[in-house]
Amino acid sequence: MSDTVQDPGSDRDPDGDRSVIGSEMSGEDVAHGETLLEVDGLKKYFSQESGLLSGVSLDPSQFPPIEIGRNRVKAVDDVNFEIRRGETLGLVGESGCGKSTLGRTILRLLKPTDGNIYFKGQDLADLSGEALRQKRAEIQMIFQDPQSSLDPRMKVGRIIEEPMRAHGMLDDEGREARAKDLLEKVGLDSRHYNRHPHAFSGGQRQRVNLARALSVNPDFIVCDEPVSALDVSIQAQVLNTMEELQEEFGLTYLFIAHDLSVIRHISDRVAVMYLGNVVELAEKEELFENPQHPYTEALLESIPVPDPRQRDARGVLEGEVPSPVNPPSGCRFRTRCPRLIAPDEYAWTDEEWAHTRAFLRAVKRRTFEPMTAAEIEAEFFGGELPTGDAGEIVRRAIDHVATDRGDAGAGVGAETGSGTETESGSDTAGGPEGVGHPNVDWADATELLLESFARQSICARERPAYEVEPEYGTEPHFAACHLHR
Ligand SMILES: Nc1ncnc2c1ncn2[C@@H]1O[C@H](COP(=O)(O)OP(=O)(O)OP(=O)(O)O)[C@@H](O)[C@H]1O
């Protein structure tokens, strides 16, 4: 079964007012600045396999020996936010973090796995059939690729009229007049009404899409990477038009983009997404000038800079994004976080923990050449291991990976925890020299360090959710990072 819910045909309400669909039709008005849409605990999980037994796996160690949903892709996993009427909420994050899935689930193109989507107070998660179809006039979507979302056989006028026809809005003459009017509103010419999409440039095609989305008079538009396929010089023009239309029609946008400069241009507030979670949400200025989540900081620092002298300081986002099938416990970013918090049970100095954290990452990613224990101590710890129990564990881990001490560490790894939670293994660079060296056991060292330190950190034990004091503006600043405990 597909997750996709198709918009069924076009039975219109014969008693309805045919000139206004969308916002005005629902009769529920939300004033500018008040909550238009609220997403509460929203989840969207995908089964990896299709078919009757998708998501069902066998586990002989339990009774009954089946587990449902174990292999599901947690594309959106407990997302909460609200969008006010008239604002643009930017949604940013790396490819695959769940932005599109979130947008499509809000639109109810996908059925949520759990949670609520309140639009003007009504839960869209509950809607289906005709009630959902009617709502679609109020909530529209614009996609990234203006080429493929326009039927090349249809004339532009008909493309713009199609949603009006589907919702029984106006008569033929009225629809034509409205389509021509909208063409002008989006910065095209009413004479373009009879042209086919291939006659238009990418930017113009996206304008046709805008006119199409606006035709049914929506309140809310999910814009999924609408300018990503356009030349940079055209992007700003389309964004400006979108802002003008927002003003004129009182529109509210959820604007999805991976490009931070686009997000900065258009957003009022910005939500940063990582591995199915929103990790930070704040007013635009606050987010860009006062980021409080290490992932946001890393994203901002990875913006390309023209000055080559600054390049070395960039690119702090190390390691791969873990699999959304088995995401890390606690904070999703912890496996890559340069500021992972020290576990409480050891007495660390900041320096000792920083050294140990760097060593842990290097062992996990196998990023150093095999060397002796003394060389490892010098390279990662300045010749001085942490004191106390932590130092003992570090020494054992070094024994696992040192070329001269392999025997001393043999068997230690077997004592280390159950490893119930994987770190998804995707970070492992797999240095071939190390793997081939008889004394080097990367896996045992990694497991010892992860189990003793990384998994004992509050970052692994609790999911963070804090509000921090904004420095720029007055809106609440949400940061899902235990550094703000
Ligand atoms: N229909 C599907 N079935 C299974 N997994 C899916 C499906 N759609 C998306 N995913 C997975 O869900 C996760 C989130 O994908 P999504 O497309 O929402 O991310 P994104 O942030 O929009 O990325 P991009 O910017 O590349 O589009 C990814 O791991 C993706 O592989």
C-alpha cells in the first residue's frame, strides 16, 4: 500500500460560494499573528520494505517472536511547532533530515504515524475523504522542480485553472479572468495564458506554479525548495515576488530549504531540523546571530566563505548522519557533536574530557595510523592521561589500538556493556592499515569508549528541550541541547 493520499476528483458543494474557496470558505478566521497551524508530537515513519509483512521482523529471543516496526525509517520523529498567520517559518537542515516528509505530512499528502496537525484549530491528522479534499483548497504546496510539476501538454491558463475546477470555484469565464489576473500578480503577462510551459524559463515556471497554488485562495503554502533549481540571480526575484504575494494575500508560508542564505532572505522564524527532530527554533536574527545548538553552529559555519584564509576554520560537521532507522538515543546530534557533555560519574577537567572526546571520535572513525601507546598518549593527551577511573578506561582503550600493547588489552572489550544501542556504524571510516595490524582492535576500543563515556553522557540519556533567553528579538528561542540545562 502506498502512503500517498491522492486528491480525489472534483465534486463541489453546489450550495457553496463559487468565487471564494480556501480561506474565506471555511468561515474560521485567524487574525494576523495568531496561530494558524500547530504541529504536536508529529511522527512519520516509513516501512523500508513494501508488502504485507513490511515492518514485521522475527526476534526469536522474545515471545511472541515478532516485532513490528523495528526497521522503520523515522523520517519525522516527534516534531512540535506552531506557525502564525502571515509569517514565514523557514525549515532548514541537511539532505535527508526529514524536511520534505514533514511538509508532506502537514499537507496530509502522507498519513502521519502519530501526532496532531491543528489547522485553524481542526486536526488534519483526523481528516480523510471529502473533508480532507475540501481543506486542500486552504493549504497548497509548491515544489522544487517547476519543470516536472507542470504538465507540458497543458496550456498555462488551464494549469492555473485546474485547482479551481477541482474545487468547483467560479465558472469558465470567471476562472479565465482569475487565471489572467493571477498571471499578472505573479509577475508574468496575462497574454501568457495560451502558452505551454516549455516556452517559459525556470523562474517563470515557478511563477506559474505560484499562480496555480494561489488560484484557490489558500491561507497557507508549504514551499518545498521552491527556488533551489533556479539560478542564484533569479532566486532573489522569485523570493521577492513571494514576499509581495504574502503581503497582498495575507499568506502564511512554511518554507523548506537547505540553503541558509535563502532561508535568511525569506524567513521570520527558522526551525533547524536534524535526523527527524527540530533541534532549534528561533527568530531569524536570533538564530543567525545567536545560535544555541551545536548543529546549528556547525551548519552556519559550513556556509562557504569567499575568503580563503578563513577556510580552515570551517567544515566542523564531521562524520556521517546516523541512520534514521536506528537514531541515537537522547540528543540525535550527539554522535557528531563537538560539544558532547562529559559523563557525570568521572571527575574530569575540561581539558581531560576534550582530549578523551577527541580520542573517542578518532578511534570510532579510525582516523589515525597505527602507532605505539606512548605515541597515542602524546598525540591525543599531550602525554598525560586523565586521572582516576576515566584514565584507567582510556588506558585500556589505548591498549586495544596501540601497535605495541595489543596483548595487554586482549579480552577487555568483552566486559564492556551490552551495546544495546548501536551508533549506526556509519561513522566508521575503516582505516585499512589499522584493521590489518595484528595488535589493533578498533571495534573493542570503540565499544569500550562508547559504553564507558559517550552512552553515559546526559546527551545519550535524555532528549533535550530547553528555552533560552533571546538576545535578538523577543520570541521564545528553543534549543534542544543539554548545554542549556
Ligand atoms: N517513501 C519513503 N519510503 C521510505 N523512506 C523514505 C520515504 N521518503 C523519505 N524517506 C526517508 O526519510 C528520510 C527523510 O527524507 P526527506 O526526503 O523527508 O528528507 P529531506 O530533508 O527533505 O531531504 P532532501 O532535501 O534530500 O529532500 C530519509 O532517510 C529518506 O530516505
